[in-house]
Amino acid sequence: MKPENASDKKTRRSATAKSYDLVVIGSGSGMQAVENAIEANMSVALVDNGPAGGTCLNLGCIPSKMMIAAADRVMEIREASRFSISAEITGIDFKKIMQDMKEAVVPDHRQIHQALQSDGRFDYYEGLGHFTDDRTLEINGQPIRGETIFIASGARPKIPDIKGLESMDYLTSDTVLDLEACPESLAIIGGGYIAAEYGHFFSAMGADVTVFQNQQRLVPTEEPEVCDLLAEELQKRLHVELNAEINHVAGNNDGVTVTYTRKDSGSQKQIQAERVLVAAGRQSNADRLAVANTGVQTDENGFIRVDSYLQTTCKDIWAFGDANGQYMFTHVANAEAAAAWRNAIDKENKPFDYHAVPRAVFTHPAVASVGMNEAEARKTHEVLVGTANYDDCAKGMALRQDRGFAKVILDRQSLNLLGFHIIGPHAPVLIQEVINAMAAGGDPGLLVGGMHIHPALSELVMKTFSRLG
């Protein structure tokens, strides 16, 4: 057998499968399980195709929010006139903004990668693993077996079947991070969180942006009135084409021509853009693991099926995070990782509770929500609904916020919280006390029992309860 050298000492090349108590696939939320296994003196293997640290650190939450922070500052300057302040932006160093983002992310990635390679408490298999049977994975020709297997393999950008796209040098949420110059014009295919956030970013950077959404609303999982206000506000600085079906894209000397049909009118139109960004959702990486070689089933969209305990259709194989597609947020993946450990290893056998899952869209204005929307709630509950505008509270008035609002949905009989939705400044922060109250049982008394600083934006949350109907 060839001896291992320093660069591959953690990569096993023996043809004999090495057995472990636990095999973890994915170094994002999966690292929680690795650390727990080490503490429990279990033998554990980590299989990861990179980038080390997972999507959030390298390609998702952290880099994108660093970019969006710059866009938020741009918008504050552009909107300074509402405070009777004259201000202008004399320049935007796009290359430096992207460089700053990478300088913050890359060192963490390198540190994590080096730590994985050097940590002798577990075996690290760097490469794309695939199942050969229910308990066996093969990585770089080396088979390994796990008594228990955790799949935290994440997801990747979903590429829609659009004529001409296959031959196009399009951008995704992964590759957009490598841009060094801001395109003069950008067509964004998609209307979800990623499309809305990058629409905000690139329009703030000075690009002429068009967002193509094939549904009636942007971020359609949010409350209709939230979606409508977001579209109205974004329309002030970029083009939002709703009910737009992309027919084909074609490259030319001027960049890209996008041909689309308005589904409401049937009219066909074209726009010209320098670049195209595909932000049409995410797809599970489960297919790359060859789960078809196991008893693990996937749904019609390719996400791994799990029960309420996060176990797959194959005993002792569990899946969490983007791989199962329940809620594709890092905070959910981390919570699921902890729950999978408790159920699989500690035998807690407790269903995962999704009723208080929070979500946010880091656009301008920002959006945050938790729980049900009104239509969902009315299917199973008699409800009370209350709304309050930002300028209904003193701080919102001081901030000249005349469009944003918050909305609460309660069960009419128990008065328990069913859902809460905010669009406006600091929405992802303001909603946290509601999230905590819902997670603790949903009693509004957990919100109203404490004093709220006056004048502060947190009073907005309380204002919604004064207008229930």
C-alpha cells in the first residue's frame, strides 16, 4: 500500500471499507454532529466535497450579506433627502467591495480546511462521496461504512430548462461572488429571496437591473401585501417583470438578449442585458451522492424524504439542512442537526417543530416573518389580525417611514400567536422577540409583559395588538 504523505494523510486509499460509529456527509451544519461524536468518544468520519465550512460561510449568508451591507449604505445616502439632507455618492469601488468580502471569507475557509486536514480526532475524506449500499460510501476509490449516517450535503443553484441558457456564460449565486466589475445591466431570472437580494445589491451598485418572476408576486411565500410593497419599492430603482415566462436567451455582441412572454397578456417582449444571473431556486445535492443505491427516497424535486424525526426512509440514515429541503436556512439546518443527533444517538424520539421557523429577506426594505401567513392560518383557525405602520410609533415617524408595517395573526379563541410579518427597517431584528414568544408556546403575554423602550422601533410590535380585528 502506498504510504500517505502530508497532503493526503487524512485520505484513505485502502480497498477495505473502514467502519465508523458515525459518518457525516457535509462540513456545514454537519460539523455539529462531528463535534458531538468526538465528545461522545465515537469513531467518526467526515465526508466533504467542499468548500470547507459549507454554503453559508463560503457562498451564501456571509459573503452575500457583506455585499448587501454596502448596498444598504448606498440606499441610506440616496434617501437622505427625506431628512432634508443633501447628499450624493461620488463613487462606488465595486472591485474593493468584492475584495473586502473575499478577504473576510477566504481566511475562515482556509482555516477550517486546514483544521479538518490536521485534526486527528476524526477521519476526513475530502472528495465527492457516493453510496454503494445502505451503509457504504465510496470516496476517491476508498469505501467506508457507518453504523449511523448523517446526510448534510447541502444544495446548489437550480438551473431551469430555458432555451439558450445551456450555451450561455450565466452567473449563479455561487459564481456572482467572483465578479470584479459591476455589469452595466443585469437580467435576474427568478423571484425568490436570492433574486430579490441581488436585485437590491446590483441596483444599488449602479447596474440597470431587471428581475423576471414567473409568478404573480416576488418572494411569493410571504404575505401578499408584503410582496406587493416590496415590489413597489424595488420598482423605484429596478425593473420587476411579474408573470414573465422566459422563452429563450441568446448571446450577442451587446451581451444577452432575453425574450419573454407576459403570461397575463400573452405579449412577447425582449430586453438586452450585459449579464444574466440565474436565481431560480436551489436543488439538493442528494443526486450526487447516488442515494438511489440505498433505501433513501427523494421527493419529486430531488430532496431527501425525512420523517418528523429527520430520519430518511432508510433506517439509521438521517438528513438535515438543505439536503431535505424543509426550510433552506442556516439557522434551520443547525437546529435540525441538533435534533437529528438527539433522535439518532440520544434516542430522544422527539419530532422536529417547525411552527416558529423565522425567515428574512435582506432587501431594501427588509422583510422578516415567522409562522403562518393569514391565508394559511384561516384554513385551520378562527383568527384575529392586527396591523401597524412604522410611523404609528414615534421612532418610525422620526425615521420618516411612511410605507413599512407589521402584521400579527392570532388564534381568536386562545389568542396564541400564529404568525407575524414585518417589512421595513431592521425587520429581521424587530421580529426576534416574536420568534422567542412563539417558540415558548405562543402566548402574547410573553411580549406585552415587559416594557418596551420609548421611543424605539420595538414599539411597532406592540402596536399591532392595539388594532386587532
